[in-house]
Amino acid sequence: MASVEIVGIPQSTYTRVVRIACEEKGVPYTLAPVRPHSPEINALHPFGKLPGLRHDGFELCESSAIARYLDAAFDGPKLFPAEAKAAARAEKWVSLVNSHMDRTLVRQYLFAYLFPQTPDKSPDRAAIDGVLDAVRAQIALLDATLAGSAYLAGDGFTFADANLYPILAYLSRTPEGGEALQAAPHLAAYFDRLSLRPSVQATVPPPLPG
């Protein structure tokens, strides 16, 4: 069977998500560092988003769909629980992160640092300050959830945790995000615990190109 090819730059949070999934399951893969909206990714994703997957002539896009495929096609630890309630909790958190938290924490907050639209390319303080209340509210929600369980879906690591971790990793490097994360004791302990997983350590991305 041909090895899996993940298509997407390593700095992308969603590319890292599927790389963590491969590492957790022990699935050999190669990484094709392709940027969003390039012809190669446009051939895999109708909206040019990262990542894509190729495997044995099969092509797929969207990180959750890719993770579901990896979980079904390969042996190894399950990324999604078999038990109905735990599976539903995992799906709930994947949806909440992808539909709401990615927009707030990544597109609005982190991008104001990483890709500012200011004339001198300095951090966009207006955008940052305008979203800080929402950032802190979402961190508080995660902290409250993790006060009652070791992981988002219960007592075991699932794809929901893999899906959140790359966002937290970037968030931890920003002034306000890092401060809010460290002030959330349950979330901070969870982040530190996930940071020690071999799958996470094997997928640390290089710095963004200047």
C-alpha cells in the first residue's frame, strides 16, 4: 500500500492536525509543503484550503474527513471513540473549534499578529484589542470544560484534542493569549500535557517565512 501524502505547509494549524493524527496512529506519511490556493491544493480542495490527502489514488480534503479516513483505513489507536457519548463529545468539540474558535482565535486574533494589514506590518492593535474579550471568553470555556475531564471528550485523547492543540501552540506565543492561557489552570495543565506527546513533538512546524 502506498504511503499517505499530506499536502499543505507545516505552519498551517490544520496541516499539523492531520500530521498529529498520522503520528498518533503510526501511519507513515510524506508532507508536500504546498501553500493555500496554489494549483496543487486547488486540485484537491474546491476552495483552495489546507490540507489535502493523497493515498493509493484516493484524494481527500478537509482535516476532519481526513482524520476519519485515517481512523477507518489504518490500524492503531482510535482517533474517535467507539462509545456513543464520547464520540458525540469529540465531534462536538471538533465542530466548536472549527466553526467558532478558529475564526476568533486564529483568523481574527492570531492573524492580527502574524499577517497584520497595517502599513508597517506591525501587529494590528485595533483588531487585537477588538477581539480580546472573545478570546478570553473562549479560553475560559475551554478551562471550565477541562476542569471536569482530562481531555475534551473525556478521559482519553481523541481527534478533538489533536484538532485544538495547534491553535493553543500559536496562542501561547502571543502576549495576551499566552497570559490568558497561563491564567487558566486546567487548560494550561492540559496544554503542557499535550505538548509532551510524541505526536506533538514530531510535528513542531518551522517558523513562518518572513
